[in-house]
Amino acid sequence: MTPPRLHDLPIRALTADDLRHCADLSEDRGWPREDHKWGLLLAAGKGYGIDAPDGAGLAASCVVTRYGYAPAEPDLAAIGMVLVAGRYARQGLGRRLMTYICDEVLKNIPLTLHATPYGRPLYEELGFETTGRAEMVKGTFLPDPSEATGETPAGTGRVRPATAEDLPRIVRLDNEVFGVDRTHMITRLPAFTDRLLVAEDRAGDLTGYAALWPNMDTHVIGPLIARDTADAQALVTALAATTDRPLRTDVDVRHEALLAWLKDRGLASVAFNAVMTRNTPGLPGDWTRRWAPLTLAAG
């Protein structure tokens, strides 16, 4: 029997049963398996994939996370985990999958994604424009003893572990700063993360929050929402004190002071990714309080 042509293979929705195949695909492309992150993305978003014609897992994948109060007509959708198995690379599968997502599944919907230099040309051909940049930094955090008191460096508030009663406040703050509703993602943070902290001012008003979640041999900081650099530093310092693993985070390059501080604390630049959008001139919300995403795959 003649095997089907790659471009004739159907695109299908992925399910939780595909988690292992998704992790296998990540590993095939030289990425960490990231089973934990894949589990969140497939639960909070919707995966799409093409089965490999040789029967060995997936030939291609991507995940779409919709944000807004009406999932059928989202205010914004994030695309991530766009992967093609090495043995099928450069045969048009990535283009076919992305064209299907952009022009059929999410036609006319504002879209965003983080692009590596390798993937950026394809996304530009599909109508995405670069509207920002994020710098990935990673390393063993070296704390400053003067910042380990629970107070922000400016002494204007405190950082503490989040409680169940804080979750509605976190959702409200996140919706304000992110610019669209992502309750379905934020309410999963207590189960997904190892640590979830909040920052408050002297009056007890919520000024920021941050999460720490496991990713193979590292801990990732994200989301990181904060009123100012001092709050962001306090949240990072408090999270770093809870782990012996190297830290990784992806910071908007406009936050130069935080990036310089992280590098002074032992983290080093790993890569730059382009923040790209389509059908919108840029991301909504308040970038000055949005320091790091939950994950590059979901914004």
C-alpha cells in the first residue's frame, strides 16, 4: 500500500491521551520533554496535531490557548508548541498546520506567539508582525541578604504565600494587567505551581503576584505581575528562596532594570524571542506591570 502524502494527512484535535506523544515530539526536536507544561496546555487550551504516517506518534503539533469571556470568539488567542518531528522537517507540515490554525480555526481573531529566530520567517509570511521581544535568562540565583526580609526593597509592602482567599483578587489583577480574561488559566495555578506568592502594599491592596513551577531540572518563574521593579525583585527573591534548582524566566526586554538585576544575581542570557501578533497592533493590557509570561507557549 502506498503511504499517504504528508499534505494529505488530517489535522486532528489532541487530547490528554496525546500527552506522551507531545512530550516525545518535544524531545525529538531537542527540547526538554516538559510533560508538566504540556499537561497544563492541553487542559487549559486546545492542541492540534498531525499523526506520523509511520505510526510513531505525532508528526506535528501546536497548542492554542483562548482568552476572553467567550471562548468561541476569544479576545486573544496564544499559539505555542509549534513542533514538527525531525524526520518530517522542511516538508511544509509546520506551514500547513499554522495556516489551518490562523485562517480556519482562528480566522480574524487577534493572535500572539513567541517566535524563535528559526520560526520567525514563517510567521511573518503568515501575517504576524514583531511587536516586542523577550529575553530568556537562566541560572542559579544568588540572593542579597538585605532582600530576604519579606519586605520589598523599597520597604513599601510585603510578599507572602497566596491563600485560597487571594485567588479572586489575583484573577482580577491579572485581567486588568493582561488586558483580557484568562480566569481558566490563572485558577489552575495553585495545582500547577510549586509556589504562588502575592505582593501587597501597606494598606493590604494586591500589587502583584508570581508563580514558580517545575520544568525538568529547573524552576520557571511566571507569571510575574508587579507594580514596579521593587515588587518584581521582591517576588523573585522570595520565590528563589524556596528552591535549590536553577531558575529560568522570560522577561520583556523593556524591563531593563529587572534584567540587569537578575544578571547581577547569577542568571545569564540564554536566548531572545520575538513577541509577534496578528490581527492586532500589539498585546492588550499594561506592559509596565507585566514582567514575565506564565509560559512562552501561552503568554
